[in-house]
Amino acid sequence: MEPEAAAATAQRAVRVLRVLEKTYPDQRPLLRYDNAYQLLIAVILSAQTTDAQVNRVTAALFAALPTVQTLAEATQADVERYIHSTGFFRSKARNIRAAAVVLRDRFGGQVPQSMQELLSLPGVGRKTANVIRGALFGLPAIIVDTHFARVTRRLELTAAAAPERIESEVAALLPPESHYSFSMCVNYHGRYRCHARRPDCGQCEIRALCGYPRLIG
Ligand code: SF4
């Protein structure tokens, strides 16, 4: 992108953020959690399913296995019993048990902050790591999920398809301190307005900043 075009896109991204921060003032994750351990496990479980589905199983899971230590010592069958309705439950059970073992043995039972350390945990990719960094630690975090990818492409803030590329291109448009807020606002906008099949462009708060309605006629 030419420097002038890049500057105009960055300005538009900031204007999108300003509008969406007013539209979605509560930017907490929709996953329920009380501590770092619970958020990490909930985000791992949220792959390929909805946050509502994860919330339905985590209350019982965390009541039975309330700490890193208890999860690290649980059997595969123990864990599967609680999470079987989340889909891919066998691999998710393996991953969260293995993640708990790593947390216990390498990180003193604490969830680490650095991207590299988070990515060393089984079941943790960049999306999960960025949720943890942004929501728990207040660090810059662009969280690329299906909603974020769709909305940022429609807004022409990126044309990339690969999540890492989307992450780096959008990150370059905004000041680091607004990355997490932007991620959550755009995620909410994808859920509640900019739907995958029928985006509600007629009611959209950022329609004036988006070329997509003109593209689809
Ligand atoms: S105008 Fe339509 S496509 Fe653009 S962000 Fe709003 S809902 Fe999505």
C-alpha cells in the first residue's frame, strides 16, 4: 500500500475504533472466568464452538477441577466427562490437561505473559495467546478470530487471508494501546451487526466508514 493510502486507512481505522468503543462500551470477553487459569482453559475450549457452549460446561469443570494442580492430575476420562458437548472434546481434554502440566512444572502454576511462553502451552495458538495477553495483562493484542477477519476485510483494513498476516497488518494501523479494545469492538460488531451471511449494513454504526455496501450494490 502507498504511504498516503496507508495513512488514510490508519485514520479510518481510528475512526472505526472511536465509533465502536461507544457502541460496545463493555469490552470484557463473553467467556465466563474468575481467574487466569479459568480464562486460559475456557479460551482453549472455545475453538470450533461458541462461547455460550463453553460457558455451559465450565462451571461444573472448574468446580470439580478448580486449580492448575487438580487439572494436571485429572485423568482423560475425568476431563472428557465435563467437556464432551464442546466438540473435539478428546483433543481438547488432552490439550488442557497437558497445558496444566506445563503450567505446573514450568511456570509455577501461573499463566505466563509472553507470546513465546504462551505459545509453548499445548492447545494455545496466537488467538488464544492474544486473548490472554489483552484481557488478563492489558498488553497490546490483536485477536484474529472468524468475526475479526470478516469485518476487517469488509472494512478494507486488510486484504489478507492468513490470520498472522491480518494480525500484523491491522496492528500496524493502530496505536498498540488500542489493539485490545479494537479487537473486542470488532469482534462484537461481527457478532451483532456485521453477520457472515447478511450484514446489517442499513443499521450499521460505521457504515460511513465502510465501502462494503457499495461493493455489493
Ligand atoms: S457497513 Fe455492513 S459490511 Fe460494513 S461494517 Fe457495517 S455491517 Fe459490516
